[in-house]
Amino acid sequence: MGLKYYEHKNILKQLKKKFKFVKFEVEEIILEFSKPLDALKHLKYTGVTGLSKNIKISRIKNFDEHKLTYKVAYYNCWN
């Protein structure tokens, strides 16, 4: 089972229940690779794929992405 990632709006909702003030910033990070294999290696080394060990080799061979996009949120909370 992979990691469970929560959407920004859900995190914000929970934080607002606990804190009087919540400031945040959402950033989109785009990484570009020269080859799809390099993108797959990046995913493997960072451990963010969420793929099971039983993934079919055909799915890996058909991977054709040269760009990966991450959305990151930063929160500053206080009462």
C-alpha cells in the first residue's frame, strides 16, 4: 500500500479547526527529464510512486512522461 496524500483543502479545513490563524502557500514544482526512464528513476529514488511491487512490466515500458509535477503546501499555524 502506498502513502496516503491529503488534498490541500482537507488539510486546511482540519488546521482551521485547531488554530485561530492559518497562513499557507501552495507551490507547484515541475521537473523535466530528458528520458522517461530518468523520470521513473527519480520516482523510484524518492519513493513517491505508490506503486506496488507487483506492477506489470508492460506498464513500465509504456511510461512516456518526461515531466513530473508535484504540488507542495506550506502551513504556518498559531493561536
